Amino acid sequence: MQFDLTGKSILLGITGSISAYKACELARLFVKAGAQVHVVMSPAATRFISALTMEALTRNPVLTEESESWSSELNHIEIGKMCDLFIIAPTTANSLNKLSKGIADNILLETALAFSGDILIAPAANTQMLQNHYTAGSLKMLAVNDYRIVQPQEKKLACGDTGAGALADPEEIFLQSISMLFEETFWKDRRVVVTGGGTREKIDEVRYLSNFSSGKMAKALVLALYSKGADVCYITTAGSEGLPDDVYIIDVENSEEMLNYTVDAVRVAKKGKMSKATMNSSDPVHLIQKEPYLFMAAAVSDYTPRFPQNGKLKKAMLGEEWRLELEETKDILSSLNKEGIKTVAFKAEMDSEAGAEHARNLLETKGVDAVCYNHLKDSKSFGTDDNEITFITETKEQSLERSDKLTLALKILAAAKELSA
């Protein structure tokens, strides 16, 4: 799934860490997404990778103390004016402490001090250096001053120590930057619950009943919501690969777990979360939680084995015919208290004539606010990278034309906003 960053400009700062080589991959991710990438390197960074390497990757001149020019835009004042976001990755402990104090004694720190937009930093240093009370205090100060901090990984470091200090994966830094570039007031800090994937109903310890759902549409919704700044809880059977680390993910297996966790998540979502703007307001009227949303995209099994078995059922014991007794599962949407939450159901049908009508019926039978209707041809329609949806409400039906699932997810969010109009 690929975000389109055409028209966006990124300023990538690189400090003197052994992790500097990972900035090459980070730059590549932004270039691949269509962004313009401009690079500024501290003197220490050029000891690890060359400015020529970054210039070749970005096709833009790199700002260093040697290349700074006042006859062009390649200087610490003008370069920032061209960019939407400043990412410093890796950020050494030395640079962290200087940034928090407003010290500007090299070209990168001068650029940061002159930059008026949002700044994201990704620390990379020895564990003890990051845990030192001076550095810990600097990180707190930077957070207070609205720097986004991508937490380092815990692993064996280049110095031989094991602990938190390794640079976050470039993909993680990229995804967190996306949420800064596309943040939207409507969705920011709004609590949203998304369910995804096909449930697996246990027969015995090695067999289960399931369906062909891949969970790709739900995952695309999570990414789209995250990019808009929503506070997302994702309940899934399909895993978390490709999602940001700070998305709250609940892994489930069967319909009962999906039901229980969805009920809990919706209850928590209704309790609310105060945004930073709310916290800074002294007016009690502003302490109002944005109405939460539920996107029920999971493919929940309609039936489950009545007597799931421990161990493995032997073929010799079952005989030539095996009659599996099933019982109906609880319907999640019917079981939920949907008061105070906007609910969007997903309905997949293969009946080209009656499918749309079945989807419309959910508005009344399940008490949902909207339905995303997906007409399937056959089992091969599952797991594709693109799709088309009809967004159905009581007042209108909107065709969301075929596109990749991330683009489609963004279209769904645009349509879903109108539910709160």
C-alpha cells in the first residue's frame, strides 16, 4: 500500500550516527512515494555516508557546511522554506541535547532552529546515553515543544550493548511522518475502532472453519485513519505487518473473541480522550469528545463448531463420513450498543441482483449508519489489491470507483465524514 506524496517536500536531516546509512532507505521511501527530498547533513554525518550518495538518491543538492550557498536556496534559512516536514534521522544524543537547548553550532542545528514547520526526530544512540538524565530531560522538553519522537528499537547495538537505542525501521519513520503530513482536524484524536480479517473457528487443535477474507481492506482503513491523526484501535485476525507501531492492535482468533473485544473497544471509545487543544482550553465547553466511529470490516463466521476438540481428531476415528455439528455465532453488530457512535458496516455479496438490497437492509436490521457494499464475482475476488465499493446511507448511494485499497479507504473516510454533518 503506497501513499501518494506528489507535491510534498521533505527535509531530511542526518547526524553523525552509525545508523546514518539507514537514511538512504528512508529517502528512497519518500522518493518512491513521489515526494521531493532535500537533505542536510551535519559534519559528523559525512564521516559515515557521503553527500554524493544522498544527492544521487534524491536528485537534489545536499546542504553541508561546505556546500552552503547564499546565492541559491541551498542554505540553512531557505532550504526549510521549501519543505513541509523536517525529519532528523538518525538523531544522536548530542544533537538531541543541543536541539532541546536551542543550540545551533553546526549546519543541521542551524537549519532546525530556522525551520518553522513540524519536526520529527528518530533517536539513535547507546542505551546509557539515551537514558542519561540530561538526554531524558531533553527528550521530554522536545516532546513538550511538539517534536514528534519515533522511539528507538531495542536490540544489540553497534557498540555491542543490548538495549533500546537502535534507530527505528525506516518504514516506521516513514509511516509516522505520513500522519504529520496528512493530519485532518475532523479525524485528529477521534477514537475509531476497526475490525478486520476472517475469524477462525476451532474444530480441533489443527483444524478450523474460516473464509477467504484477507483483511487488506481493514488494514488500508487503519493506515488511512492513522494518516489523518485518528486514535485507532484495530481488532484483527490478519496480523499487524505494515502498520505503525503506535497503532493499538488486538489480535483475535474467533468470533467470540472478536465480539468481546469489539464490545470493550466501543465502550472505551465512547469514554473519550482529550486532545492537546482540549487540555489547553480553560473553557469546559471544549471538553467535548468527538463522536467515535466503528468500521466493521471483519468477515465474521456465521457458524462455529458446537463441540471444538482438544488434540487432533484422527481420521481412523472419524471414519469415511464426518458430520460436523455447527451452531450459529452471535451477530456482533446486533449485539453492540451503537448509541453515541457512528457505525459503518461492510457487506460482501455475490448476488448481482439482490446484493445491493441486502446491503441496504442492514441500515434497518443492524441499526448502522452506513454500509460499504462490495459485489464479489467469486472467491478470487478476495485478497486483491484493488476494489470498488458503494457507500450506502439512508439518504443516498455513492459509488466509490475501483482503485487501490488505500485510495479507496481514503474515499470511504471522506464519505463517512458526512455522517457527522
